[in-house]
Amino acid sequence: MMNFALELQYSARSKIFPAYSCAYQREILAQGRMFISQFNVCFYANIIGWETTLVIPMKDIKLIKKMKAAFIFPNSIQFENENDEKHFFASFINRDKSYQVLTTAHQKSLTAERPMTREEVWDMVYNSEEKVRFSSEFEKVYSTHGCKIA
């Protein structure tokens, strides 16, 4: 796996889409942020010094599906790769919008179509008032990880 900071920098050059607050299921639920780029899904959490990083190339994902946390709460998404390895993410505030961006970015990354642009994602997810607020929040998140937005 690539160094996470380097991967975020690479993803920033390849156009990072929205970042979502969610929790990655490991030994415990690690609450952090999922960063979606044209070619990768990245996750980062830091809970009292215990860092969790994950980089999943879009090309390795064979299935993205909506799930329920604890078989009750419809706030989760699971990725499966070619080796049947599963990555479970819970606690999405708006799972359906997150799922829509993930599946569209995944589909476009695998086909001959051009990758999604940030503007296409924003049009899919946000109205014009939220775009301005999101843009400044987005830049703050990446600057804290030493990444520059192109």
C-alpha cells in the first residue's frame, strides 16, 4: 500500500471529489473521512493516536453495495474486490448521495468514458449555495494533510 500522505497528494492531482465522514469497520469502528478521487477511494482516521489509513484503487473494486449497520441502520456502504475482500463503512450522514458519487466515479473510472470532473460531482450532489461552502471546507481538509489542491 502506498504512503497515505503521498496517495492523497496524488489523488489531489487526479481530482479529489467530496470527502465524507464515516466509520471503517475494523477491530472497532474507526471514525474518520473517506476521500474519493477519480481513481481511488481513500480513508483516514486518527483516534487518540491510532491511525487508520486505507487506499482502495477503483480498478480493484468489483462491487459497491448499500448495507445496514447492525442489520438495522441504513447508513452503510460495502466494497468488495476481486479477491472477495470486503471493506465495510458505516455512519454516513447521507448514504444515498455518497453511494451515488461512489458508483458513478467507479463506473467512469472503469469505462472508456472520461473520468468525472469535480464540477459534475458537485452538480450531482450539491446545490449552488453549498458549492461555495463545500469548496472552502474541502481545501481546509486537504491542507491539514499537507496536500495542495490544483
